[in-house]
Amino acid sequence: MMIVQGLLVGLVYYVCDLLSLAWCANPMVNRPIVLGPLVGLVLGDLQQGILIGASVELVFLGVASIGATMPANAALGGTIATAFVILTGADMEVALALAVPIGMLGVFTNELRKL
């Protein structure tokens, strides 16, 4: 059952990431405020998904890519942190503590993939 839930969360992230490309006029569906409730809906806890998604969105609200810097991947951090907290039953503070490091790892792996 956990594998199916993980695949569904990955599918939600992948679809929202595809929709955020330039050819869709960047509808901002790859933000934690959107991905959190979708992950919560997939995992069966919509209310917790809304709360975690909104809290993680506040962390990444002012993040912008200026010059050659790459900010943390808010979509990946929010998605994985929301899924982790819902599946383990941890507190919301755990999601906030995990979102930024996971987002930074997502940026690093994306840059390594480009090499």
C-alpha cells in the first residue's frame, strides 16, 4: 500500500511540474499551497494537506531566483514534507523543518543531472 501511495504522490508532483512549464503560461500549480492539498487528497487527509501546504508556502513565499542563484525547489520540498508528515503522523513542525533541506537537495540533484 505504501508503494501505491508513493507512486500517487510522485504522479501528483510530476503532473503539476509539467503544467508549470512555460507552454502552460506558468499557472503556479507547482507551489506548496496547491500541491499540499492535492497530496493530502491522494493520501486521504485533505485537511492536514491544506494546513501543511499553507505553512510550507509561507516558508517559500519570498524565494526568487536572482542572477545565477538557484533557490530551493519549493514544489519538491512541500510535496515530500507533506507526504512524510501525513504518512507518519508527525507534527507540522517536522514538515517545516524538512521542506527546505529537501528543496535544496532537489536543486542540487537537478544541477547534477544537467552535467
